[in-house]
Amino acid sequence: MVDDYINKEYPEQIKIYTDKEAAKKEKERLERVRIQRILQGQRNEAEERRLDGEWELGPDCPEEGLKAHALLDWLVDTSDVEVITDEDRVEIERIKNEIERLQAEYDNDEDVRQDLLDEISDLEDELSELEDKIDVYHIIPYGEFYDTTQFIVIDAGLDDREYAVGTESEMESSSYDRVDSSLDDIGYENYNKNFVMNHIDTDDVVDYFRDFFDDDVRESPESYLNEEDRMLSNEQEDQITLLKEKIERIELKIKRLEDEFGGEDDDEIQSDIDELNGEIDDLNDEISDIESSPEGDYPEDKIEEAVDDRLEDVRRNPESYIEDWSLDHENFIDRRAFIQDVIDTDGYAHTLNSYDGNADEQKVQDQWFYVMRIN
């Protein structure tokens, strides 16, 4: 009665709901079909590899095959799977034949043979247990996890898991890319600040301050250099040149007067010479006064020396300059060195595997691989 009432009073709503439910179920059905199609394709490719012996251990086994063997050995070590043997395969065929025989016997007997049904059930359980075992061809390449190879395992009850297998160099480059990518996303905020500050690139800090100090020293050299380091101005040099020319002319007069010695006027000549020497002393004093108060620029080498002195202080205390000038220390981190130190400190597993932080090493044909479950 209630259903009839609802159907009568709300026919449009009921139709919409029914259509949505039907669409949802159809979508789920199509998704199951799609997944089964993919799985069957994976089975077919695996069977081709099995028939071709593509991953048979030996000198011709490709690296992808060696990685698959490394994962298989790891799965066995962790007790997640058992490896099927040739004896198991023979036993599977024997059990299948026996089940077929018993089923035929049961079908041909008019009586209900419970003993046959029980025997068939026991054999089916034994068969299921054997068929749960896998070989290396149950392991399916599934793209890449950074630079490592990603795998899944089919028909072994591990459908929800993904694994990554990599060489030492692949783990190194993958870890680098992982940290580098995280820095692009969130920067250095998730790392200990002291650890980050240990990777300040001193050269970058020095370069940052180089232009500032160069401009500041040139604009206010008196704040950095001693007055005696200053050069004479062009006007002062011209003045000194004129004064020296005067001295030269006076010295010529003195020489001519000295040539006149030897007569009655020697005392007068000496008096003139003494007066001229006094003028020279005055002129030299004037030159000294000018030279002691230079008004020109500072020498380029002195300016560069002053800049280098300031930059050397920056080099000795880069962190202090960053703090004192309220600069963002992240702009001065040696990113490559920082990333490498993170990898060296945390290791590949912690750096790369966010699922459980583990990465185990497996050796296959004298080659080592890292194996990780990544989901």
C-alpha cells in the first residue's frame, strides 16, 4: 500500500531515482568489465613472457626481469607468496584430471555419492592452494615510480598492492627528484631550521652584498677609508705643479747667483740666495699643506680593498648578515647540497617511500636491487 501510494504521488521523483540507480549499476558494471579486460590483457602478456622464457635467469635476462625476480624473492622472504615449482605444476594437472574423473563417476552413478563429493571438495581445496602459488610471470610491469620500475602482482591475492624496484643509481636519482619536488611544493618549512641554515650558500650571500657594499663605499668612501688614502684633486695637482715650477725657477736664480761668487759682492749674493731659499721653503710648505689635505677621489685599489674587507666579514658570518638584514634565508640555500644531505641523512627508504618508509635490498645474479611496497 505504501509503495503504491508513493508510486502514485511521486512518479517523476521515482523515475529519476530509478534511472540514477540504473545508471550507477551500469557504470559499475562497465568498470568491472574494463578492469577484467585489463587484467586479461596482463595475463596474456605474462603468458607470452612465460612461453618465451623472457625472464629466465641467465646472462640474457633483461634488467626488468631481474627486478621482477628481486620482487618475487622479497615476497617469498616476507611470506606474502609461495613460488610454484615444476612438481607443483605436475601435481595441479594430476588433481585436475582426478577431479574430472571423480566428477564423471559421480555423474554416471544414479545414487548420491557423498563420498565422491567429499573427495572432490578436498581435491578442489588442494588445487586452490597450489594455484595460489606464483612464478615470476605473475609480476607485471606497471610503469615507473620516479626512476624505479613499478610492479603489480596478479592472481595472487595482492591486487591492491603496488611495488617499486630500483638500482642504487635509480634510488639516488628518484630520492633527489622526490625531495626537489617537495621543495617546489612546500619549501623548507618541514625541515629543522638549524639543518636548513647549515646549507647556506656563502657565495650567494656574498654576491648579494657585493653590489651594495661597492655602491656604498663609492658613495661614502670617507666612512670606510682613511683620509690619507685619498688622492689629490686635479686642481690641487695643478697647484702643486705651478708651485714646483716656481721652485725650479728660483733654483735657477740661485744657481746663477752662486756662479757670481768670488768678488766683493759675495755677502750680498749670499743674502739673496738665503732669501730665495726661504721662498723655496715656503713653497715646499705650501705643497706639503696641499698634500696633507687631499680633496680628490680615493684610489680604485683602496676602494676594492674596502669592499673586499666588508665581504670577507660577510663570508665569515653569512647567517648573521641574513638575520640582521631581515633577509629570507631560503633564498640563499645551496639547494643541491641540501637535497643530497637530506638523502644521506634520511636514507632512500624514508626519503622515497611514504607508504611505510621501508626499502629492502635483494640480490639477483650478483646485482643488488632495492624493493619497496609503495601502497
